[in-house]
Amino acid sequence: MPSCPRSDVIREGEVGVYHVWTRCVRRAFLCGTDPYTGQDYNYRRDWICNFEQRLAALFGIEIGFHAELSNHLHLIVRARPDVVETWSDEEVARKMKAVYRLVKSKDGQTISELTDRELAIELSDPENVATLRKRLSSVSIFMQVLCEHVGRRGNREDGSSGHFWEDRFKARDLEDESAVLVCGIYIDLNQIRAGEALKPEESPHTSAYDRIEARDARAAGKASDGMPADGWLCELTLDERSEAYAGPARSQTPWRASDKGLLPITLNDYLELLDWTGRTTREGKPGAIPEELAPILERLEINQDIWTDLVTKFDKLFTHVVGKAAQVVDRAKEAGRHWYRGRAYCEKAFG
């Protein structure tokens, strides 16, 4: 992807949905089996996911989709500065200080509590509180914190130092729900395309796996008082009747910023589309969208004829902004550009 100022893609201080990803720069695999040494690093996926869960509970950044691969990771995040504005100054100070301490903690979980004196110092400066509030809804700060902790922990484990990740994480602005759906399917099928799994329900460390686990637990009556497997993720289904849809209502749980959904489809519809796309991709035969799944794409105004291309070639087709062609043109003008690569395909795919 060509270089682009982060500010052209991520609009800090505004609600937005972004695809962010980063890669490990070392020869050794981040979370897989290193082919050179034979060392198995798969266990790292657990502590990376656990840290993402901690961050989801502290930041005004909601995680909609995730996948941790052998040498890189993908997330779809939604920035919620509107929700952060509803937090008290004390909440803001406690959350941001917890983030700072978690970054340098050995396990990404255990930290000392903020003392009354430390809290008073943080709250004594209104400008400092305002800065902390902005950081809690910043995608850049979120990714900086995530990458720094993983890098520190990986370096400490390997007895090494220096860069663990690429210098910059990459980002795309997902302008509408159709772009979010395509990108979400792309992320949830990453392990299948990489040959790490055969089916979504056999793809641990993906959002699809978490949602399937939680759905099956509910269906079996195994729901507990603790957090369900997908409790830290955004609600998938966008319910226009909910309080969360109408405004910046904070989550009724301590695990995420809000309870607002991402897509105007049910979880079952999403999983059926994901399963069909995964099988089609694995078999290498595009096929036609089944009649029972076609209404999902029709509702989101996605071209059914190129659906498989959209998912399998997503990373090559689109660069910094994904959405309807008019949206991409507008964003390019805002950035002082004539266009972004992928504009023509956006027009073909989304209109």
C-alpha cells in the first residue's frame, strides 16, 4: 500500500470504523511455528487476544473483528469519542493510567491500582484530563499500546531488543456497512486462506470463532455470569430500536465501550454467508450466491457477481478508503488527492 498520512485515513475525534493491521518484522514467526528453528509460538495468540480484551474494556475503541495469524494480526475497530465524552474525569484518568501500566506489565493483566494521591494529581490539571480523554478514543494510541506491549513481551521472552513490528501499522477507512461486511468476512477467513484451518468453527483466535462459541453456549444453556466468548467484541447486529443505536449510550457490561451493533444482519445470516464463502474460497470455485444468502448482499447493495473476488482479493483491490465510489471521491478530495486506488472497484462493487 502506498504511503499516506495517517490523518488522511483516520479522522481523530470522530466516530469511524477502520481496518487496521500490522506485521512482525522478524524472521521468527509471531504466533506460529518458526520454520527455521522449529520453535512453536502459537501460545502467544492467547496472550495477544487477552490483551486486546483488556484494551477493549478500557478504551473508547470497539473491536468488531479480529484475527491473529502466524506473523501478523488484523482488527476492525470503531472509534467512539462520543461515548468517551460521557465518561467522568475520574473514569478517564483511571482508565488511561491503567493502560499505561498494562503496556509495561509482564503479563498484560496484572497492575497496581491508582492511589488517591495519584488520581488527585491527574485530575488537578484539566488540560491533562482533556488529553487523556482524546487518547482513549484514538485508534493510533490504541494500536501503539497494543504493539508496544506485544513487542516488549516478545522481546523479553526472546532475550532480544529492537523492532518487533513494522514502523507503522496500516489502516483503511471503512466508510459504510457494506465495506465493513466485506472486510469482516476477509478477516474471519484469514486462517482458512492461510491453510491454518478448514472451517470458521475451527479457526481459534478469530472473531467468527468467538461468536460461534458464544452462540453455541447460549443455545446449550451454558451461559454464565462471566463474560461470554464474544462479550468483548462489538455486537454484530445493528438494532435500530436499541438505546445504543440512538446515541452514545455506554455499554451495560464492563467489557466494551458500547452495545451498538455493526451490521444490519443477524449473527446466523453472517455465519451462513461466512461458511459458504469459506467453502467456496477453499475449493477455488467462485459459484453463484445461494438464493437464501442473496438478500443479505442485496440489502447492503453489494454486487453479488464479484462477491468472492471482493473477499479473496480485498487487500489488493482497496487501499486507504473502502465504500461507495462517491464516498471514496469525497475522502480523496478532503486529502487533496484526485483519487484513491480502488475507486473503480468500489463503484463496481458498491455503486
